[in-house]
Amino acid sequence: MQAAITALHEDAAAHWSTLALSADRFVGHLAERQPDALRSVAAIDAVHGRDLYLACACADGNAAAIEAFVDRFGVDIERWSARAGLTGSERGDALQDLHIDLFWPEPPRTPQIATYSGRAPLRAWLRAVTMHAAIKLRRGRGTTVSAGERDAPAASQADAFSIAWATTGSPELVAMKHAAEASFEAAFSLAMEQLTPPERTLLRQRYLDGLTIDDLAPLHGVHRATMARRLAQARAAVIERTRAALGERFGLAASAIDGVLRHAGSRFDLSVSRHFRERADG
């Protein structure tokens, strides 16, 4: 397990050498989307690690990752849109709508890249997303859609992604981002207060003391893979408690909670570090 997890991250990191994505962040991202993947070597080997690494970096708002994504798939998206029967002007509209849906949909909608699971190749998933967007545009304009096109797979909300965080800066979106961050920080503080003693110790050692998985595993007397799972589970627990607090304490609808977590959740590591640092200073 340790070798498989390490190899998955190292291979992806080497392939995307200009994108700095830590092993903790990558494994945590994988654990949230494929909890079963960390339970067997065979499941880990089945993960499309390079694609998931790129998607995770894009979800974190990494401009270099988004640029790499566009460089890698831009021509494919254009070709798929043309094959869907869109005219030149329709393709431009479809691509604009697709970029918004992929990278910066308005709340409460969830962006798609943040939940791409790595179960299928990113290119295959993106083709389905593009074809679905083209069909949606044609239907909206009253264009006839063939039976084959009606049967095309829709983009899964559990496998999704987005670009406009790095490309859109209107005052309205800035205001929404600030409101989302304020809600997130308040709910996040409540979630951190609900940590169990083992969870609090582990997260404090990781994010305040700066200990790595390799440092923590022998300290706690467990295998490195076991420690990676424990960290991922503790991280997921905080996110779920934050989600619950956003609904119960702040009255947000379930559909809006995903938007708030998307806006501010990519700063999870920094939020945990700040939480422990502020209490240490106090």
C-alpha cells in the first residue's frame, strides 16, 4: 500500500513537474472522491493518477494547472464541439458556457473539476461533458437533436471541474467569494472545535508542527499508508462537520453549501494551520 500510494503520487508529480501538489493534498483529494481506492493496491493501481493530479491542481485554482489543462484539451474540445454539429458562432457560445460550467459556475451550482474522481481517463470524461454541453445548447435553441445524441452520457455531478476562478474578476463574483469565505470560516471554526482528541493531535502535528506522513507514521507506531488514511479521514471529518455547520447554524440550503465549500475549501490546509496557530498564540 505504501509503495503503491507513493508511486501514484510520484509518477503524477514527475509528469506535471511544474505543478507543486503535495502528497498529503493529492492523497486527501483522492480519499474524498474514492474512499475505497486506499483499501487495496489493485484499487490504487486503477486510479488515473496523472489526470487526477491535474484536476486537483485546477480545483485549487493553480493558474499553471489551468493553463496546462487548456493546452492539453483545448483542441479536443474544439473538435468535439464541431462533431456535435455546432456552427462557428454556436461553438464559441458553447465553449464559453463550458468554461463557466467547468471552472466557475455561479452559486449554488458546483464546478465540475473539483469532483473528477480519477476512475476514468480525464479525456473520456471531458468528451462526455463537451458533448452534453453542445446538446444542451442545441436544445435551448430549438435545434433538432438525434436519438444517438439524446443517449449521450451527461456530465456526472460527482465527476466535475471549473476554470473561471482564475479568469473572472467581476465585482459581483468578488463579493460572492468574500461572502462565501466568511461563511466558511465561521462554520470551519465550529467544525474544528468538534474534533476528537486523536483528530486534533494528528492535525495539529501535521499543520502546526509541520510533520510529514513519514514523520508521523513512526511517531504513532503505524504504517505510512495507515497514517495517510488517518490524515485523509481527519481532513474529511472536518469538511463534513463544516458542511453540517453551514446548514444547521447558518441556514444554507444543501445546494448552496457545495458552492461555499468550493469557494473557500481549497484553502483548507491554510485554515487548519491558522486555527492551531491562533490558539497557540493565545
